[in-house]
Amino acid sequence: MKHRITKWLSILALAFALSVTTTPEVQAQCPMCRMSAESNLQNGGVDGRGLNNGILYMLATPYLLVGLIGFIWWRNRRKEEDGE
């Protein structure tokens, strides 16, 4: 059972790593934010470069929290089953 769970977690981790590292640049901005960032870059600023990454990090945070809670729940449940 433990080997099977480890196998699936490894596959999921590999799929997540590949999806994060091989994605093309994503434009995750509203039109107004995009125009503001582009004008900032054209005027020599650097604020617009990290805007997309910041939006994507904020998007990933809820998924990571739910995953962490699920993992803690699974680990505690497994300990209870081993104790019985």
C-alpha cells in the first residue's frame, strides 16, 4: 500500500514540476494593468516584469494550502490506522 501511494505521489510531483517548468509565458493581467505595466517598461521601469509572476504565485497559493491540509489529514489518518 505504501509503495503504491509513493508511486502516485511521485507521478503527481513529476507532473506538477513539468507543468510549472515547461509552461510558456502567461499573460494573467487585466487590460488596464497590462497597459500600465507596458508603459512602465517602455519608460525604463522594471515593475512590470514581476507582475505576471506575482499574479501566478497568488493563484497557486490556495491550491498549495489545500494540498498541505490534505496531506496532514492523510498522514494523521494513516497514523491512527497503524495504531489500531
